[in-house]
Amino acid sequence: MRYITYLVIGTFFGIIMFKSEAASWFRIYEMFQFGSFHMYGIIGSALVLGVIGIQVIKRKNIKPLNGSEMSLQPKNKSVARYLIGGIIFGLGWALAGACPGPMYVLAGAGYISILIVIFGAVVGTFLYGLIKDRLPH
Amino acid sequence: MDLIYEPWPWYVAGPLIALVMFVLLLVGKQFGMSSNLRTACAAVGAGKASEFFKFDWKAERWNLMVVLGAILGGFIASTYLSENTVNINSEIAQQLSDDYNIKSAGQAYLPTEIFAAENLANPLNIAILLIGGILVGFGARYAGGCTSGHAISGLSNLQLPSLIAVIGFFIGGLVMIHLLYPIIF
């Protein structure tokens, strides 16, 4: 039953990504060319509501439905891993025109070529696991 | 019907994405779309190659269900709810056509010049897709998250590391589009 919940959440998310065109290569290209407010509006409005909502959760000490703790742990402090990792991610995001969520959405929409991107993302994740101890974190 | 077929504006999509994040928080999880890649590696036995993949991946099966849902959502939206074309800023579309011979803006959801199955015969396209994917996968794990984990969840929780990561995303994206595209395409 719990798995059905996650399946429904994922389906909802997939429809939003596709219908908002956040899964489109064209929108990513346009965003990095500062050609439209669209992508900034999506991220920005999600963020404004997100910041407000999380403040409410923290101040009212709202718990998840099963009574556990909210998954809002602070992230480890560092600059190198976030900046270097972030730049590498950004290069790939703009080159493939897709980030991880939209990749799956596009696979479902029937774009065979995106399977190459997903395969690459798995390989990239595996490569990171192999050499992570030798990277600055 | 037009309301369904028209692209959803940012002020509809953004709040709905925030809603997805809150629903996940309410069921005790954190919104992020890239950690499933690590789960997938672990599930196929990558723990033999690196400690990074030795963890109880079965406890993370929920994020594979979210992935399955995202695939289903893409199918539903593209089949029943969309005309599968994306109109962008006409100046940007013209520039794509003039500079890179990418002329499918307004006629397709993804540029057919890169993504159409028949254009996979071009090794450059395969290299672009494969290397793009590798950078995304590597960078997301190195940075500890992707667009959803850092730009939405992390920034919503006012995390400085997420701000640094998002600045990195944009440095990388801008370098790729403005400095490397003219060389690649």
C-alpha cells in the first residue's frame, strides 16, 4: 500500500514536469540564455512556498503521518563538493538538456534517446562511487 | 479542453512542485530525484566495487517507485494531455536555427536534430547524450543532490550548501551553453 502512495506521487510529479515543459530541452536552453521567466518562475514560486511551508513545519513542530521525524537534516558543511559537484552537474544538465527527474518523465513519453542519458547518469553515479575517496569534499 | 492541452504556466507548476515536496515530507521522505541512481547501482551489485554502494538499498525502494511513477506520468501527459510541442522565445528559437541548425523549436518537445531515433546514427549525438548523462550522474552525487534535492528541497530549508550547489549548477550550465555549445554544435 505504501508503494502505491509513492507511485501516485511520482505520477503526479511526472505530469507536472511534462506539462510545465520543465522536461523540455528547449526550456533548459532558453533558461540558460535568460530568454524567458518561465523556468525561473517555476523554481522561484516552488521555493517561496517551500520556504514558508518549512518554516511553518518547524515552528509548529509538525510530524510526518507515521510520527517519525521530518527529513530536514542540515547538510554537511563544505564548499568544494557543492561547488565542483554542482558545476559538473550544471555542465551535464545543459548538455543533455535534462536533469534526473525529467529524464524518467521523457523515457515514459517515449523518447528512446533519453535512455542513453539515463544510462550515462547511472555510469556517472557509479564512477563517483569508485573515486569519491580521492575527491575533495 | 484547451486548458489541458496548453502548457501549464509557471505559477501553476511551481506551487504543485512545492506540494509534491510537502506530501513527501508528510510521509517522512525527502524530495530528490537523483539518489535513486545510487539505489539502482546498489541494487545491481555495485557494492562489490565500492563501499559507497554498500547500504540497505531495500529501504530506499520507495524512491524507485517514485521513478516508476514519473515514467508513468510522462506517458500519461504526452499521450493524453499534450500536443508535444514547445514554443520558446522567438529570438532564442531563431538563434538556435541560425547558429546550430536546430530548427525544431515550436514543432517538437525535444529537438529532433539531437533526440530523434533516426539521428542516433550520428555518433556526435550519442556522445552528447552519453557524456551529458555521465556529468549529471557524477555531479549530482558529488554535490549530494540535483535540481530537486538542492534547488527545491535544500533551498526551501535555507541550506547554505544547497545555495553553493545551485550557484554551481548555473556556472556549469552557463559555461556549457555560452562557451562550449559553439564548439560542440
